[in-house]
Amino acid sequence: MSPWTLVAAGGVVVGYGALSRRLSTTVFSAPLVFMVVGLALGPLGLDLLDEAADPEVTRTLLEGALTLVLFADAAAIRGRELRREEFLPVRLLTLGLPATMALGWLVAWWLLPGLGGWESALVGIALAPTDAALGRQAVANPRVPALVRGGLSVESGLNDGLALPFFVLALAAADEGQHGHPGVVVTFLRALVLSGALGLAVGRAGADLLRRSVAQEWIDRDWRQFLALAVPVIAYALCVATDGSGFIGAWAAGLAFGNRLRAPAAPVAEPGPAPAAVPSTRLTEWLGTLLASLSFLVFGAVILGPALQHLTWRAALYALISLTVVRMLPVALALAGTGLRSASVAYLGWFGPRGLASLVFGLIAFEEHLPGTALTSGVIAVTVGLSVVLHGASAPPLGNRYADWFAAALRTTPDLRENELG
């Protein structure tokens, strides 16, 4: 990697960091800024960074970022919050997510004739998970109903992990009988059953060790962060070493780690909350955020730039359909009969941005050298790039507009379903 690339990457981190609070209320989201800088560094610009020269950089950065994000998001999900939001995240995850994957599969099969059935399924599944970071203002705006904000946050924190098994099995089916691939049954046992069990065991063991160390006052406050950071690394590496899925292991570890730390019996060694999952995983969250931002820089340079050079009308049309119909129709169907107003359903449907998980899924599919690999990765890249622009730019104005609608509706109808947590 060129030293000038490192200078540029460090410069954009420093520059965005210095203005991050001011920029957080504008259309210039972190993913957008880093992606644009990446485009400038790639073959469409200065040509300082390309995948051929640095193939491992892209893979290591994206996979490392997703591992930490999966763990931190899963660890932050509280069962109490999931129950509090009641129907919303449950319906989005159990009805909306499968319908989104299925509809994305069918549209890809129809619109992208270069792909077979399983390759089309990979596209639909890869573009189903959402990434709240791309539309942060839509979730962070305090004037937006807590029910809606919480529902989007919980959905984003869980749907990438829930989509992983479907992606792994579809990839195994597409690659079965080729390249020495073990097949669907063996993949199911290794990637889902074994990796899930290993992840849960590692996460629980790490949480138990942290609880005991805090209770006995053995551990320094700063080292809590390092201990938590090591848990997803161990889970990922252990699952990879057993030919499983490191991502499923990291996600399962996060679920076990967070829930175990929040157990009622958790000891308290000092005033304030027990060795809570959120403070203990703060370094993991911060590092995951930084790596995710840098991932969008590399994405812009080595993935999106080349994809734009070979952009076809079919890929562009699929990206538009994926971000609109494929997301919004399943959400509308999943929320039918819940009593939510059409404005809320539209808001929830639109803010389903595609991000880091989709990028990593696309990279994994690309490295399997399946038929239509270039088309698959290109469509995913264009969809994510378009999502970064559209969702990032629309989050501030639409968040404020929806909040204004909610405030006006609340004055005339105090018992709005959206106000249940208000």
C-alpha cells in the first residue's frame, strides 16, 4: 500500500473526526465522506489504491470490521428492549426479513439473466440486512417516536446475524460439487450448529470471567475493554479453525456475552451499573466504527470504482428496486394490522440502508468464483453505494419531516400506536 494512501486515510479520519459533531446533522454522513474519498483514491481518481495490488487489505479490513460490529450489535441488544418494542422488531425480523430475501431473490432472477438460481439468491440475501449507521439521523433524531427508533435499531442490530445462516447455506448450495466444497449438510453442521455453539460458549465464558474479575476487584477498568475485545477475536478464529463461520461465531458470542453480563445476579464492585455489556464493549464499538468507516474508503476505491466502470442498466435498475420495492413492500406487509400510520410504515420501509454486511457477503461470494461472480459483486457494490448516498442524504430532512408529522398527529390523536413508548 502506498504511503500516500495511509496519509489520505489518516487525513480523512482526522478531518471528519474534527467536524463529526457538526457534520452529524448534515447530509455528509461518515460512510458518504469516506466512500467519496475512496473513489478519489481509486482507479477513477488518483489510482493510489486498487484491489490487485492490495487484495488482503480489503478482505482483512472488511471482515475485521464486520466481526466487531456483529459482536457489539448483538451484545447491545437487550431482551427487555426487544419486549418493550413488542411487535415492531419481531415483525420486521420474522416476517419482513425473510420476505425481503425472497423478493430480492426473485427480482434478481428476473432482472439479471447472467445469474443462476442460487447466485440470484445470494444477491437477494446479501442485500437484505440493514445498516443503521448509513442513516444515523433517521434513528438518532430524538423527535422521532421512540418505538420507531428502537424498532429500526433492534432490526439493524440483529438482521445481519439472522441473514448469515441463509447466506452460508445459499453459498454452499451454489458451490456444491465445485472446488472441493463440502456441501450443504456439512456446511450446516459446521457453520451453523458448531459455530453457533462455539460462539455462545466463548461469549458466556468471557462474560463469566469478566463478572468474576469485577466482583473480586481483580481487573482494571481499562482492561475490561481489552477483555471484551478479545472475545469476538477468539470466537471468530476458533470457528474458522474448525472450518465453520467466524461471523456466526462472533454474532453468537455477542448475544451470549451481552445477555450474561446483564443477568440479574451480575456482581457490582463499584457504584453505578454492574459490569454492563455496553460499557465493557465500548472499545469494541469504537474500533468497529473506525474500521467500518475505513472499510467504506476501501470500498469506494477498490470495489465501487471498478463496478461503476462496468455499470449496466440492469445493475442500476436492480439497485433502485432493491432499495425501494424489495425493502418497502415486505415491511408494509409485515406491519399490516399493527395500527401504525402509513407515514410510519413508509419511514420504516425507506430507512433500510445496505452497508457493511452486504459488502462482506459480496466479497465472500466473489472469492468463491461462482458463475456470474463479477455481476453479483457489481450489483451489490452499486446498491450499497447508492444506499450510502440516498439514505445518508435523506436521513436529516426526512427525519425532521416525519418528526413534524408525528408532533402534529399527536396533538389530535394522543393514543397513536407510535406513541406507546412516549
